[in-house]
Amino acid sequence: MKIVIVTGSSRGLGASTAVECARSGLGVVVTYNKNAGKADEVVKTIVEGGGKAVALKLDVGDVGSFPAFRDALAEKLEILWGRSDFDYLVNNAGYGLYSPIATVTQEQFDGLFNVHLKGPFFLTQILLPLMADGGQIVNITSATSRVATAGVAPYAAFKGGLEVLTRYLAKEFGERRIRANSIAPGAIRTELGGGLNDEFEAMLAGQTALGRVGEPEEIGGVVASLLSGPNRWINAQNIEVAGGYII
């Protein structure tokens, strides 16, 4: 059984991605920062569907915690799957913040940077020795790196950096046949940034060719598909999954 780690998968896009990956036959490592109960619910959903999963605590914004996570991961891989390695890493964990450039504080800037760019960089680095050859990394970026949206400059800038990093991961890990791609969601119905009220949702739907916002499972399904065998020649790409957002 192939194994995937999905960071920030106790809710939202991460939870949907974890469930969709399990439905496609993958073993899943669910990670959470604060909400262990929600992570356990995701694991329960996967197990009740016939899959295999485990939840581990991980604060992607705290690089100093990564060695302990790596060690806990290695232990669970051996206990649950009888393996010393895993196959896929989905860097999904994140949060939103609405604040115009003129009012962004250094603390807000650093928090977003740590979770959206520094964290994925060093988590990938420390987990690389545990990743099997022929594996894959999927980074969740954002359509805001293509379409400038007032109030989310730091978030979008770091998602743009993650998109660039994806190409470098593909370049440097190619000798091990490890692929790296990124998925850029558009407007999705999640709790990110406080969620969508009716007025905001209507505005976003009006800017999308298909006339609605997306659902979490529509991103999770794409990630699961990207990890499957038929897509093995896709590499170093940023794929926008946004229903035709501002085209």
C-alpha cells in the first residue's frame, strides 16, 4: 500500500484530500496542530470506509518540532504498515489572513511565512530520507498568486514562493524519480480566513466562469488523481483548480 502524508488534514481541504486519497487506495497520515478531535474524526471516516490511517500532531509553523514529528512518523509507519518509508507528501497546512499591506504587522507576516513557505521547505527536507524513490510531493498553493486580491498580499506572496519552490523540488529530486507539482485552488467553501458569507460567496461566484465557488472534495479529488499512476508524467507543474476564476 502506498502511503501519503497530508499536513493540516483535520478539516477543510486537507480533510477532503485525506479522505479522497484513502478512497483511491492510499494509506493516510493525517496531521493536525490543535484539533486532535477533528483529526480523529477524519481517521474514523477513512477506517469506516475500509481504509487505513493515523493522526499525528504537527505544527508546520514550528521547524523545531520537525525532528520529533519525523521520529513519531517513522514509528507509526512501522507499526501500521510495516514500512520504514512513505510515498507521498502533501504540503497543505495553512491559514488565511485579511489585512491590507499598510496594516500588516511583522508578527502576522512572520506567522504566514513560517506556515506557508518556511515550514513546507524544511518539512520536506527533514522527511526526504523517509520518502521512497519514485514518490511525489504536492504543494497546495493558491489562485491568489495569479490574481491580485487586495488584503492577502503576504499569503499570496508566500504561496507564489511555494509554487516556485515546487519546480526546484522537481529539479533537484528528479534523480530519485520524485515528482513535485502544486495545486492552486480558487475560491473554495472552507473555514480558511473565516469562511464565506453570502455576499462574499456571490461576488466570488460571479468572477468564476462556472458561476459558483468550489467544494473541498473537488480539490481533494484532484490531489488524489495526481498521485495515481496514469499521471506519472506530470511534473514541475502548477495546476489551477478554480472553475475558471477571473479568466
